[in-house]
Amino acid sequence: MATSHITPSFKFEIPAIDDQHQQLIDLITRLEQGVNGFLPNMFGVLEDLQKYVREHFTFEEEVLRKHNYPDFDEHKHEHEVFEAYIKHMARRIELGKAELRLDVLKFLKLWLTRHIQGTDRKYAEWFKQQGIAIVESPNGDTP
Ligand SMILES: [Fe+2]
Ligand SMILES: [Fe+2]
């Protein structure tokens, strides 16, 4: 399966976060393949995407809150807007009121890449400036 690997401008040298971003991009890429007729279980993947978005946002928000990140509210708000959009879109598709189209997926990918390169990068830089290393794993353990 072809995947689109995230480019260096996406990488923060924070393995837990970089891996999660890659997973999100991979899930959207799989949905794009689905729209092109190469994926049998599109609804399952759409559900996985919603779950994984929630997991990733929760992880980031927990880390940011724990370290008193100054732009926490603004960051969380961006997450909320994106999640509400995906939820609304998935619901309409589930009810047969809309189809999963390539332009919708392109929008999701664009939003995500902008968020990673802009809003997420800001916290990654702030953490570096503060000398804080994010070493938590997604399940909350500190290795
Ligand atoms: Fe992120
Ligand atoms: Fe984020």
C-alpha cells in the first residue's frame, strides 16, 4: 500500500508525537485510496480515523496541560473545531446524506498538515526552549 510519509518539516524529533502524526496521515491516505475504489472497509477506516484523532488530541492536550503550556486553550479549541467537523461529516455519511469525497479528504489532510506545521510546531518549539523533553508514551506511562 502506498503511504505518504511525512516530510522533515513535520518532524519534531519527538518520537511519540511524530509517530502519531504519521498514523493520522496514513489513515487519511487509506481513505483516499478507498474513494478511488481500493479499500473495502471505508466505514471502518473512517471510524478508526475518528478514534485515532481523539486519542492523539487527548494525548497532546494531556502533555500540554501537564507542562502548563501557555497557548493551551487556543490549541485545544483548534482540536475541538476539527473534531466537530469530522464527527459531523462522518454522521452525514453514515446516514447516507453525504458521500466521502476526495475534496473532503483533501480538506482533512490540509487542515491536519497546517495544524501540525503551525500550531503543533509552536508547542514543540516552546518545549525545546523550556528544555522539556516529551518522553510520555500515548498510554500515559513515562518510560
Ligand atoms: Fe498533533
Ligand atoms: Fe495539536
